[in-house]
Amino acid sequence: MRTGEPLPAVGEVLAALATGLWHWDTATELVTVDAEAARLLGLPAEQTTLTEAKARARLHPVDWNEIIAVVGLAVAEGTLAEVRIRIMDEHGRIIRVVRSRSKPSFDPEKKSFQLIGTLQEVTEPTPGTPAGRSAVTGDWRRSREAFLLDAGRALAEARSTEEVLRVAAGLSMPGFSPDGLAVFSVQGDRLTIIGHHGHQPSDGPFSHMSLETDYPAAEVVRTGRAVYLSTPQQYKSRYPVTWPLASSFGRSSWAFLPLTVAGRTMGAWMAAFAYPVTFNPDERSVLTTVARMLAQALSRAGTAETERALTDGLQRSMLPTLGPQIPGMSVAARYVPTGGGLQVGGDWYDMIPLPGGTPSGGGRIALVIGDVQGHDVRAAGLMGQLRIALRAYASEGHRPDAVLSRASRFLHGMSDGAPDEDGALDLRFATCLYVEADPATGTLDIARAGHPDPAIRMADGTVLARPTAGGLPLGIDPDADYPTTRITLEPGETMLICTDGLIETGGHDLESGWQRIRTILEDHKGDDLEELADALVQGVHGPSSHHTTGPLADRREDDIAVLLLSRPGEGHGEALFVPPPVRRTMLSVAQAEPERVAVARQQLRELLHDWPSTDQVDSAVLLVSEMLTNVLVHTDADALLLAEVQGELGGRRMRIGVTDNSDALPHKRRPGELASSGRGLMLIELLADAWGVDPQGEGKSIWFELYESDGSASGSG
């Protein structure tokens, strides 16, 4: 072509370059191709218009999805859409690979794309060759960006050094993946390998060397600059001393990069390749970015591991060891810190020998469990001081109510007026449950300060929440009163006391969380108290609790503290959970506590949870409510409920009695239709299988019995 002559038509130029032209309108769903583009698509070499479906049938399905993604990205960035496409024949076989370059535009009114682009056949390079790693199209660049995003996400999510090294070992870089990796760390004036991939465990000649060694990783740490070695000859000429050791690994190229955080080089990262790599600017950019992300991840993981070790050691140093077992009783305990933050909190437990014990360790003991408000260092510090104070008050010989009263006054003085970081008052309180146990008799004296009630697992597996009197949490009112409740732990029974973390972990509230704990206690088989403690923690803190959440899914996680106290079954050595002949519960209802009548009804239903006749259970609950109410209304005395289930399954007997210290005996009356009272004994006579009134030295006891039926009748009487 001579100077000054007109330029040839665009179509002629494209045809001379074996490049096809195509146009795609997503609004009409039509694709127009010229003769060369049609040939590249495996069609007759003539200009034609195809439906979108026909054009799509000529492309590999995976590549079609990539086209859609690349077009959207190009429109958003205002760049060209460039992608490699595999062309398929009618039998699904790949006939060629083409490169598509187009300039997409978006019509907001029609909400459609228009693309005008070119198609050009490319030769698929052999994997592992330099051509296979070169950026023939924009695919490699986009693959690099996707790789860096994925690697950054994975490294950011790694929470320990081990996880970071595992992620680093699994990195697969686009077009030039190394087959040998090593991470070096600086310890004093030595360089050591903390993780590697692609080497045998015995391949460790560089695992412990001086920073002055003539070795690439040592030079990188000394200078803070990367070292790239494209050939074995370069390695041998620059590092002749250590080359004989490196040559045995059979690598062809190496990259050593500094791991730098906040201007400090903390180590080095080596990527070794089995084939030659030129380390062009794009490849060096990828390696440098990965090294920076790896350094940040290792720094975060190291800091997190140090914090976890510090806080875990702090928390556990404040918790006691239970020491030797108590003669006549068994104790097990567990503590699990919260999964977030500093992993410190205010939960604690303690076991305190009380004055008057024998040299062999016999005598009364105190079990304490509590939770200081908060999940920070201050909560942990207050917890440690409060635990020491409680131990001191208990060791002085004070009763449970006096111990908690003194502890409340102590905590109120500790937190009153203490400012937080912003200068505001940081008032704290603590819940607590204090149990004084007599191993010889099984008597438990319980004082409670805003803490969840204890639960009793009976010898036959029945679980009851044991309501106890209580007062305000510690630290709120320095003059608060804490009444004491006495219960008896029968042979074969186990008491559970815990913090609310055991109940509410996994998104549960107090009601649904208690049902979960109760199920675990009832379903546990065996006589090992340690296994039961593990089952409780695993049941609420294991993977299942994160998939089966309760009704309050947004409730934050909390520390968990658990204490189990068991009294072995009589005549069975140290065996636990041996079914005794009697299942029993006892509850007092004071004149000033009429609301405890509802608690008594609930206790009775839990005691009769496996009674086959629901009508008999309803009858028993009705009669108990009537008997307790009569005591509160017609006497000035308090009432004591004692309920027992005796016998073998299928032939059991339920005996329920209400005792008061009034000498006035009840009398049967014939109330009129509109009378509001006088039906108590009539109901007992009608619904019970047997009943009676037993005068006592002071007061009386009204009792009734129901005999187990198959559930088809409402009971005799």
C-alpha cells in the first residue's frame, strides 16, 4: 500500500488477521456474526444471525457463565470484556479455543446489554510451559485478582498459626503454582522453619541456622528485600555455600520474600518451583502481595494465641482444684470460657472445707458457684477477689446466709464509685449460690443470691428443679438478706448447680435451655460423674448447639461453670444413680408466700413425669393445690408438702401429704351450690384411692394415695 492511499476496510483487515466480528443484543436475544466469526464458531463461513440459544449451544457451558460475569464487571468498571472461550461441536467435543474481546454497554431503559466484539483463535499452551503462564488474554489477570481475594479471605479467617500455615500450604497461584513452600521465623539470632509444604519431614537442613548464614532466607531477613532465583545456576553463583544442600530438593526456581509487619521483618517465606519461572512483574506482584498477607495473618495469629494463653491462664489460675474426693460424696466441675473477646469473665466455682472437719478430710464442705457481671478483665479481677472473700467468710464458720450477706457488703464496697475508662461509674453485681453440705447425712443448706436454682437428678433418672429461697444479687444492697433452704440429697441422687451460660448458650432462654439440660441429665447412662459433666458441656457447647438454636437466637454466648455433687447409693459402694424404692420431693409454703403453691404444683408434675394416667396426675395436682390453700387460708401456720412415689413401674403408689403445726382437724362439710369453700375433703374422698389425717405431737398431716393405672381411667375413688 503506497503512502496516501486510502486505508482498507475494517472487514478486510480483520479477515486478513483471521479475526471475526460479532454483535450481541440481549434485548432482542440475537447474535450477528460475520463469515470469519461463523467459521470460528464451527458454522458455515458466511454472515448470519443466530438466536442467543443457538450461539450458546456452540460454547462450553462454563465459559458462557464466565462471559456473563465478565460482561457485568466490564460495564461496572468501564473496561473491555476479555475472556477465553472453548468452542464445542454438535457432539460436545472442543474443536478450538478463541479469545473474545468486546466493549459492552448497558441501556438502563431497556435493561439490556449491547456488545460489539472480535473473535480470534488462540493456541492452548502446554501446562507448565512459560507460555502457559503468560497473560495471553485478560483471563490470567482476572484469575490473579480472584486468587488474591480468596487467599486474603482465607488468611484473614485463620485464627491460629497452625491454620495460617495450613492455608499457606494450600495456595494455588494462577499459572505458576509452587510445589514447595516454607515459612521461616526469627528467634533471637537464629532462623527456624515453623511450617513447610512439599518436603519430607526429614528435609530439614535449614531448620535452625544463624542469620549470618549464606542462605537466601537469612539474607532476606537481614536486608528486608526479596530474592528471586530463576535458575539453579543463579542460586549456585549467589549462594555457593548452601547450594549443595538446596540442590538435593530438585527445584528449578525459587522466590524468597520478607514477612514484614509494621516495618519489622519477622521472618521469610520461600516458594520453590519444579519448573523455570522468570518472575516477571506480574508474578512478583502476586508473590509480594501473598507475602504481605501471610505476614499480617501470622502476626494476628501470634497475638491472638498469646492473648488466649494469657487470659486462659489468668482465668484458670483463679479457679480452684477440687482436690481429693469427699468421703460419702463425689464432686465434678467444669469451666468453659466464652468464645469471644478476651475469653475472660466473671464465672467461678469453689469447694471450701469448713471448720470442724477431720484430719482425713471428713466433715462439712461448702460448694460455691457464681457469676460476676461482665466479660472483661475487671469482671475477672472482681471474681478473684470475691472468691477469696467468700472462702474467708466460710472458713470463719459463718452460716450460708451470713456468708452471702458479708460477701454482698464486700462487693458493694469494691464496685461502689469505681470509674470505667470513660470516667463513668462502673457498678458491678454478682449472682451466687452457696451450698453447705454434710456428707454424713446428705443435708444441704442452700443460700441463693439471684442465681439459677439447683436441680436434682434422682436415683431413677427423674430430674427436678429444686426451688430455693433467695435474695438480690451480691453487690446491689449491702444490707440484703439471704434466707436458707434445707434439702436432703438422698442416696443415689445428684445435684447440679451451674451459671446461666450452661442454660442459655446456643440462643436459648431460661425455659428452653433448662429443658435441654434436663434432657441431657435424664438421658445420661452410667455412674461416672466426670462423664456426666462432659456430656453437659458438650451438649450445649458442642457443634450441635450452633445448628439447633433456641427462640432467642441473638443472645450472646457466655461463660459456663458447672458443679455436680452426688451421693452414692446405699449398699452399692461408690455406684451412682442406683434406683431406690422411693422417689421423693419436699417443699415448704409459708403464709407470706402463697405464690409457692404454683411452684408446688409444678414440682409435683415433674415428680410424676412418667406416671401413665394424666387424669391421676391432674387429680393429684388439684388435691395438692386444695390442701395447701386450706392451710394458708384456715390456719396461721406454714405448710410442708411431702410427695413420694414407691414401688416398681406398673404397680407404683403415689403418697402425698401436707403437714402444718395447727391442731385444728379438718371436717367434712356439705357446702351449698354457691359456697366458695368446704369442698376439700369431698374432693379427696372422691378422687383418692386412700386418704387420712394423722395428728402429730404438734400439728397434723393430711395425706392421700393414688395407685398406678394404665392411663385409661381417671383413678379409683
